[in-house]
Amino acid sequence: MGAAREKEVRADGERRRRLVVKIGSATLTTSESSIDYGFLDDLAAQLDAVRRSGWDVVVVTSAAIACGLEALGIAKRPTDMPSLQAAASVGQSALSTAYAEAFGKRDMLTSVVLLTRRDTADRTAYLHARDTLRRLLELSVVPIVNENDTVSVEQIRFGDNDTLAALVACLIDADLMVILSDIDGLYTANPLVDPTAELIPRVDRVTRDILAAAGGAVSGVGSGGMITKIKAARVLMAAGIPMVICQGREPQCVVNAAAGASVGTLFTAPERPHEITPKKLWIALGDAVHGTLVVDDGAHGALVERGRSLLPVGIREVRGRFDYDDIVDVADGTGHVFARGRVAAGSDLVALAAGKTREELAANGILAVLADKSVIHRDDLVLFE
């Protein structure tokens, strides 16, 4: 299930695989938004079995705010940031305790890892987070990862834990990521609206049609939706990490997914056609996207088929405002995002240089700086197809 990669060997000589399990708020809580302790006990039993079969496990969890609101006696989710962050502060304590007790019954030691984009946007901090998580696994700990909602503001939020989970999977070089959701997997349409919608058991490539099939969030508890899961899968597939979306309350779903059985929707990870370095993974998931470059067909072919860098001549439109070294999406003429990269110039300069040849750039005193350099070098570009 995916490209074969060399893994670290533990002291006992056994080669351990790495699994990331992401749990959505709607799966982890009851209809009253309180922690579902029965579900946690079942999850602990499954992860204990998975660990005994040769896997190291990291859990990415949601529901801190929901748990905090319950503890505070607040029935309706507030909209102001201080109240949400206060609820997260209260709820994170209850959530961590619930995990520690459920997993402790099976002699599994848990830890709490709280992250924001600020912790990963800087490459040095990104590497420190990677080293910490890997060391916890070496110590046979089950890290429980969540976004640090207590201090997060819009500028440093992941916004959904699907993206956070994909980042964690890349950080630890996981062999598989499983998203436990309140829906069976990816359907051809929203099954709650369209009775003819059919489950898609396997996705080998995230196409426009796959993106179009992803609708909004099914429940009102979480912050993500199917589209965030598909975007996470797109990056993981490029990184050679398969991903499964499944109904989190299906019996033995994690055990079956880890064993390679058909569960929900599998996003495969075939042999990678493009080199995905740790730096490129950081570009793909470690920082927020600041804008989009729309390119012509020639540039699309040069990037995807010939492994070239993005030159100003192939750019047709600049969307958003960004600075030197920011992360931007790269889209074709239809708006389909097929790559992401780090730019070597700000949006104003790129907009002026867009569509111009090397000779035209060299003859312009302002744009000459881009005459002999790419807007995105291939070493700073991640391809999704």
C-alpha cells in the first residue's frame, strides 16, 4: 500500500510502521457534544491491537472546544474568539484526561502535543516538532496531537484538523493515515442530499471530478468537511503516504485499515513520479497559502512533465498578495490547483513580469532581476499530479 521506504529500526530490531489516526469532533463526541467514553475505550482497544501488530501510532484529535463548552455549561457555540479560546482551554484538560485514562487501562502512555501554524511555518520549528514526535514514538508513547486553540488566531490557525493530521503524517514519515469521520468515505455526491450517491472505494489520483464530489461538512460540530480531507489526501499521495477515510464507529475500522482490508475510501500512494523532499513537504503543508499563480498550458506541461521551474513567461494571472519566500498555489487555466511552491519575488513584481520573455525582462530596469531566475524554482515546488 504505497511506495516502499526505509524505516528506522527500534532497539529490539523490529521494523515499526507508523500510523496517524485523525478523529473528528462528531465522531469523538455524543449528540450533546460531550466526550463519548465508550468510543474512546473501543479506540484504545483497537490501537492497542495495532501497536501489538507492529505499528507506532499518533492520534490527531478534535473536540477540545466542544468539551469545554459542555463543562462551562454553554449550550450554543459562541462566535467571539476569547470565549472559544476559553472553552478550548477548559476542554483540552478534559480531553487529555479522557485519552490518558482510556489508553492507560491498556498500559499505553499518552502525551499532549499542541501545535499552531506558527510552530510549523518556520522550518526550524517544523524540524523540532518532527524530532519531538519521532522521539516520543521511540519511547513507545502515543502522542495526542491537537491544534492549540487556546492561543490560535486566524493568521496561525490550521483551520481544520485534517490539514494538521496530514502535516503530522509527513512529519513522522507515516506509512498510513486513517481519518475517522461521521461518513463512510468519499461519495460521488452528498449522500444526505442525493440518494443515488455511491461510495468511491479507491482513489488513485485527485482529479477535478474528485474535488467536485467533495461537499461541505456533514455535521455542525467540526470545522472541516470532505474538501479538507481531499486536499490533505492530495498532499499525502504526493508524499507517498496512503490515506483512508472511513466511518469512525464501524467496528474494528482502524484495525482493518491497518491490515490493508477494504474500509471506506482508500487514497492510494503509488510510486512517486516526483521527488518529495522534507523541504517540499514543509512547503506543501507547513505554511499558509498566500496567493495563486495561474499558468498557461506550456508552463503546466513544463512543470508536470519535464520537471522544470516556473518562469515569468508562463504566468497568466496573479491572485492575492504575497511577499518574497511566501507559499502560493499554482493553477491551470481552469482554476485547478496542481502544484504549490515558494516564490522568489513578491506579487507586485510577479504581476508586472507575468507573460514576458527573458529578453523583455532584461530590457526593463525594474524587471531585470527576474530575467535570469525563476519565480518558483523546481526545488521549491510540490506537484500534486
